[in-house]
Amino acid sequence: MVAAPVSTGAFVYLDMDIKLIAQSWKRAVFEREVSQELFEKRLEICDKCKFKRQLTPAGQVIISVVNQKANLFYCGSCNCPLEAKLRHLDSYCPEKFWGKVVDANY
């Protein structure tokens, strides 16, 4: 697959694992997700991270047409949308700032 340069922002999602993103959104919408408390802890870490990126205005228009629930921020290290990534039980930070949930009592 040939992906557009990540630096354009508008096409950042072309360089992502589409299957993982779809699974993340499915779990965020239909399945049990991490607790609000854990989501907020992860978000606090990501908010301070140098890899947190915001989509360009063109990217914001494209993604808002595709998914109204989508957040306008993504991880610059793995290119995953933060909203889905932070809520996914099996998600982890590629920079090892936070990990997967291994305890069912999260």
C-alpha cells in the first residue's frame, strides 16, 4: 500500500492499520470499554506527550464526514486516533507511557 505523507495531516489515516482502527471503534461503540477513570488517566498522559498531533483543517473535514464521533487528535508515533485508542482495552502506548488492561477489574 502506498500511503500519503503523514506530514500532510489530511491523509494521516492512510498510514494506519485500518483493521485495528475498525476494531477499536467497534469496541468503543458496542463492547465494554475501559472505565472513564482509566480513559482520563491515559488522556492526561497523552495530553502531555510530544507525539500528540492534531489533524490539519483539511484532515478535520475529511474525518468529520466519515465519523462524527471522531476526535481531531491522533498519536504521532503510531498514527492511531486517540479517542478510540484510549478507550480500547487492548490498546497500549507505542512509547510505553501506558499499557494494555490485563486485569478484568479495570
